[in-house]
Amino acid sequence: MKRNLYLLILLFSSFTFIKCEKGCTDPLAENYNPEAKKENGSCYYINLPSNLNYTITNGVNSGLVEVTATAANENFFTFVFFDGSDSTIVTSVNGQASYSYFSAGTYVIKIRANLSTSQYIQVLDSVSVAFNSGGVNNTGYVTPLNYPNYTLTWQDEFNGSSLSSDWIHEIGNGSWGWGNNELQYYRQQNTTVENGYLTIRAKQETYGGFNYTSSRIITKGNIFRKYGRIDIRAKIPYGQGLWPALWMLGENISSVSWPSCGEIDIMEMIGGNGYNDRTVHGTIHWESNGHASYGGHNSLSSGRFADEFHVFSIIWNQSSITWLRDDVQYQSVDINNLTAFHNDFFFIFNVAVGGNWPGSPDASTVFPQTMIVDYVRVFQ
């Protein structure tokens, strides 16, 4: 009997202890304890941001989406732009952010008003992006399919669902970052062909021991030409640390190496806000008791090359190589005494990230970045 009485007292004491557990009982408090049965005065409260309002504007046929947000009691804003399997985070103290989409579709945007990185209020919304042609903003300069005294000898209009057999993917980071201390790992997966466009996308992601991925494709051993007019219509990326290029190397590089094989840069751009994003470079490189080079550059009066398509061209003959942007000549070089440029050359299209020339991406650089090629045409 005494033993039963002892068990009864023990059970009653345990029940009393659980029933009378003290803590913060206010569900609105930061340290609310749902197990507490009695308030002990420990509750504390955080004044989260409130009154989050925003506007999303979508430029007509541009792909540029801009967001402006306001809130009370915020320290900063965070915007997340979802783009397929990628997402880009923009942190802003003034409540403004923008992102360029390159394909038509409906995209989710997350908007946060932050007290701190872990204390915030947020909303999710979406924006629909549409273009006039093929799901891509096709505005920009266009060149013809024929020229007087020329014959079209090779072209790729990228009409299909994959690259043609003319192209080969180069994989990895090469030697010393392809000789330039570049930061990306080249993958086949960063290239797509659809709706009549080739797309190379540079991403900020970890792969193969590197923090960025992109693609580099070549026609070595398949398509190589000497002399002619070459037109490439493309929309190129922007931003610090981006290095898109449409260029050529001598087909004999395997036997004579670089720079003896020669290099023709039809277009290179070193990204960066302002001047860099609106300036392209055309250059040749060759061997002359060491590395020698010559070239020039061309700048838009406003905007950036990422805003619309442009056509980057060279006219190459036995005497000279001339560079044009949208049919306007901006540089020419005499090659009469430069033997490297009287041989066959193959094509290379790539988007590098970082390297000796552009430097590394910084906090202003937006990823992913995309180079879209509409066509490449060779006339001889």
C-alpha cells in the first residue's frame, strides 16, 4: 500500500512540474515557447520590417526586368531572380535591382525586406517576358546573305536542337587557365541550340574545382578558311570579369604552336560597367621574335552590347584584315609581310570568366551571363 502511494505522489509531482513549466507564452514573441504553461516575463520582440511594397517593370521586347521596393524598418533588400535552374541574388540598400532575361517565359522573383540576413519579410511574384521572334529579343543589326563578287562558302544558322558536327567542345580549364589564368571550367552542358540560336551561358557554380562554368566550341579539323568576309551576328554578355570572344586560330597550331600559328580576334569584349560594356576589340597576334599584336576597338555611343544583336565582321584578303561593326569599318592592318595570316584558320566561340585581361568578377557582376549567336557566315 505504501509503495502504491509513493508512485501516486511521484506521478502527481511530475504532472504538476510539466503543467507549471514557465517560459514565454506569447506566440508573437521571438522566443515563444509552445511548451510553456506559465508566463515568466522572458518574452522579447523583434521589430521586423513592415509595409513591403514593390513595382516590377518589364521593358518592351528587351528582356530587362527592373524592381523597386520600399518598406518600413528595413536595413537592406534582397532580390532573387529565378531563371530556369539558375538564380541570381541582388542585394540592394536603395531597394532597386534589375536583371536581363534572354529567353521568353514566366519567371519568379523573390523580394525581401531585411532587418538582417535571417530576419526579414518577403513576397514572391512573377513576370512574363516575351520577344518578337523565336523566344529571344531579336532586335539589332542584320547583314545580307549575299555580297557582290562573293560566294557564301560556309554558314551555320543554328537551326536545330544541337550543334552540328562542324563544332567540337573543348572541356576543362586548360593549361594555366587557357594561358590567361581564366577562372571558368568549360562544359558541354553550358551550350544550347534552339529556336535558331546558339547560346553559351557563363554560370557562377562550383564544378571541377572551379567557381564558374561556361563553354568553348571550335571547328578545328572541320571548318577552316583562308581569306574572305566573315559575319557573326551575336548578342554578348556584360559585367566585370566577363570575356566573350568570337575568334580564329591557325589550323597549324598543333605543329607550330601559338603565336606562330596566328590569331584573329573578330570580336572580344572585356566586361565592366560603362565604357567596357559598350566597347569591343578586334586584334591579330603573331610571332615576331616574340609575341606581337595589333588591333583597335569600337564603342557604342550609349548603352551596352548586351542590349541587342550586332554583327561583327572581318574582310580578309592577301593584303589586309579589316574589322567592321554593323558594316562600319573601325580598324585595318596590312598583312603583306605577316606570313601567319596566309594560312587556314578555324573558329572559336567562347565566354571566359576572369583572366589576365578582364580581371575577376566582383560584387557588381550578375550571373548567369549569356552570349547568343544568330549566325556565322563565310563569303569568299
